[in-house]
Amino acid sequence: MQAVRDSWYLMLRGLRESLRQPGIEIGNIFIPMFFFAITVGAISGIAAKAFGVSNYVGFQMPVAILQGVAGSAGSGGMGMVTDIERGYFDKLLLTPAPRISLVIGRLAADGVRVMIIAVLLLIAGLITGSGMASGPGGALLLILMAGLFGLAYSGIGLAIALKTGSAQAAQMSFLIFFPLLFLSPAFAPKSVFSGWLRFLATINPVTYLLEGMRDLVLNGWDPASLAAAFGAILGIAAVTLTASVLALRSRTA
């Protein structure tokens, strides 16, 4: 119970950091909205004929949400680097707080932060005509999926920050997401892929997360698609949380 309580307080501290630097979060919202508008404007007119997608706004909205999630999820790593550089991390190690709460608190703050961003991007998508085939319940699940993915993905930046203590290295966590996104059916259905690109999209966990979120928007409730999406989140979380814990042990050894 102490770990849960301490993680809660550290999560609140992480969220307060965002309130003190609103400019960073504005950027995390503006960039995916910009790419969302550009992509929809450039491709929506030919999407139906090219690859059979009549609602390209709804097709692209989950992509914008995942971009926003990946951008904001790096904040935890940067915050950890700041704590290390200022000596606050060493002070936390002297407290009775379980060391695992230092990781969980940061990750939880990122999860809450990205859910707020997901809500804003979802509203933007609905205003521009994306629709939500699964209704209000699907919208809530979409936001939850974004938060869980944000929590899982932020473990990359946190592990790098704990291992290196470098702000430049921690920023790399955001860049890692772009190959994963572009090797998924982000801009066209996987059915039109061929050869090596189809293979890479098939083994890419972001593909299953994106398709699960996309089904909620375009098609409604699909248990198999949602199970695959949550399986992808759990797989990513298993890797990133393990890396974060190992990096924490390495720093505190």
C-alpha cells in the first residue's frame, strides 16, 4: 500500500510539472493536429478510390492520437533527467518510499497527461467529421487505450533517462515512435501493402493498437481487434517497464 500511496503523490508531482510548463504540452497537441489536417487535406479526396476508405477523417484520427501520445510520453524521461541533475532524485532515494514508486509515479503521470491530450484530439476529430461508430463507450475506451499506451511507451524514455542521465538521449524516445508508426497502416490499410512492408506491419505491435482504435471509430465493437490491441499494449509495457526497472537498479546499485 505504501508503494501505491507514494506512486500517487509522485504522479501528482509529475502532473504539476506540466502545469508549470504549458508550452511543452501545447506543442504536443499542435504537432499531431497539424499533421492530421495536412494528411486529411491531401489524401481524403482520393482515399475512397485508392484504397476504399470513405471516411478518411475517422481513419486518421487514431493516428493523430498516437502521435500526441508519443510526443507527451517523453515528458517523464525529461522530468527524471531534471531530477537527477538537480539532485532531487538522490533525495528521493533517502526517503522511505519504495524505489519502484519512483518509476510508477512517473509513468502514471504520463498516462494521465496523454489521456487529456487524447480527449482534445478526439474532440477535434469529431468536429471535423470522424464519427464514432462505437458510441460514447467506444470514445471512453479509445481514451483509456491511449492512456495505457502512453504509460507503456513512456517507459522507453524513462529507462533511457535513468540509464544515461542525459536529456539529449531521453529525447530519442519520441523519435523511436516514428519508424513504428510509418511501418504500420497509418496512412493506408494493410490490405494494400505488399512484400516486406506487409511483413513489417504484421509484426509491428503499433499496427494492432492502431487497428483496434480505428475499428472503434469506423466499425464499432470488434472483440478480436480490441483483444489484439490490448495484447500489443501489454507486450510493449512488459518490455518498457522491465527496462525501466533494470535501469533504476543500475542507477541505484
